[in-house]
Amino acid sequence: MQFWLGASFVPTDQFVELARVAERCGIHTLTLSDHIFYADFDSPYPYSDTGSPRWDADTHWPDVWVTIGAMAAVTSTLRFSPNVYIAPARDLFTVAKQVSTAAVLSGDRVSFGVGVGWCKEEFVQTGQDFHTRGRRLDEMIPALRALWAGGTVEHHGGHFDFGPLSICPVPAAPVPFFVGGDSEAALRRAARLGDGWIGNRVYTEEQLDTVLADLRRYLSEYGRPQDALEIVAPLAVMPDADTYRRFADKGVTGTMAAPWWLATPEEKERYGRGSLALKTATLERFAEEVVAKM
């Protein structure tokens, strides 16, 4: 079982040291989320009962790739991934350059968590079509793989038409695509095009069983083996090595946690809510009580 760290809502100035701590504690991949700006959104947020986001204008959303570059410079084994990057809100070549550069600078420690996004306002401001975002992501994934393979590439599709051309630098190893989302379209995209699936909500065992069954069915439908996908799922369970082993038997290859969200009242009082010291203390406890026993 791989342990991925969900570092959404972390203040920007804590990321570099948090990466050092995460690597020391045996974390496999550190993830961070992607938003371009905050506004009075008309688009409903899909992961709350009210449709309103769980953050405000003061919440930090640092640029994913700049932050990964900074964290990669102070670590040597820790991997990084957005959860998830809204690739179709950007143009293809900006995405290709950002990810390939981060992969090269990190020594191929980057995975690419991607999703279609929910916030129409961000697409409007970046000049991208919100309504074709799913179809464009379907076309972006093979186009990006081709660009990152190096050499001269051309692509002639419904949404992207280019070449012959090349980009440099390119990664030495393929960048794994982890498709996010649990709609039918997202799960089908993962089964058809992904190297992995990544959940972007916390799942009960019953909810996850449904997702896993759907993924298996779609993998069979697209003629891919049942073990073709890595499965990274945030789980609605208290951290426990035996519980994680049980989920591993179901085919889950990784789980995501942010141990400071489960800090005890004593820890919060001692270290301070939101502090780097609290994150460090809870990560170290998680490493001792869970990671070391797997």
C-alpha cells in the first residue's frame, strides 16, 4: 500500500519543509490541488451539499508546477502529483511544457493527476471551452504522451492539430496519468486511457466497492487487464494498518491521508491549528503507527 499525502489548503510557505518531512516519514507521493482564482462562482461545487466551495478568498492555491519544482529540489525519493490538475482549462502546449519540465527537474518523480474540472468561470477566463472539456482531455492524454516521448511528433484530431514538431526537455520515463473523478465518464476515461485512477473525495467502503466494480467492468469492456490501473483512494476509515491491508486485498494500491485533520485536541493546543509543527507531529505519528507496520 502506497501512502499519498493530501496537501490541499496548506499555506504556500509550508510546502518545502512539508515535503522534507513527508519523505522522511515514508510518504510515497505528495499531492496538491489546482485552482486558478477565487470568485463568487455561479458554478456549483460538486463535493458539498450546498454547492458552495469549502474555502474562501484567503485560501492558498499555489501554482502546482512551481511548487512541485521547489519541493523536488529538497527531496530525492518523494513523488509528486496534482489531485487533480484541470488540464483542459489550459492549452495543450502549456501543459506539455510544465509537466515535462517538472518531471525532468525532479528526476522523473512526477505523476499526472488530471480531471475535467467543475468551475466554468476558470475556463472562461483562460479562453478554453468548458463544454468540450471532457472530449479535449480524452484527446490531450495521447497527444501529451506522444510529445513527452521525444522526437518529432504530429497530431491531427478533432480539437488539436499540429506538427511536425518537438518539445524539449522531455522525461526519461513515461509520466503516469491518474484520472480523477467518479462519474461514469471519468471512470470510463480512467479505464480506457489511464495508468491509474485517483479519488478526489473521501470514500466509505461501500462507495469504493461500487467504484472498483465499475472500473473492473470498464477495463473488461476496453480489453485491458484487471491490474492495468493503480487505484489511489482516500478512505473514510481511521488510520489502521490492518484496515489498509484489507483494502489492498480489494485491489487498492494507494490511499491518501492528511494526518493533521485527525490531530487530537492536545496536539492542536500544543502546536497550533494550521501550523507546520502540527503537520510534522501528526505525520510522524502516522508514520510510526501506520506506515511502519505495512
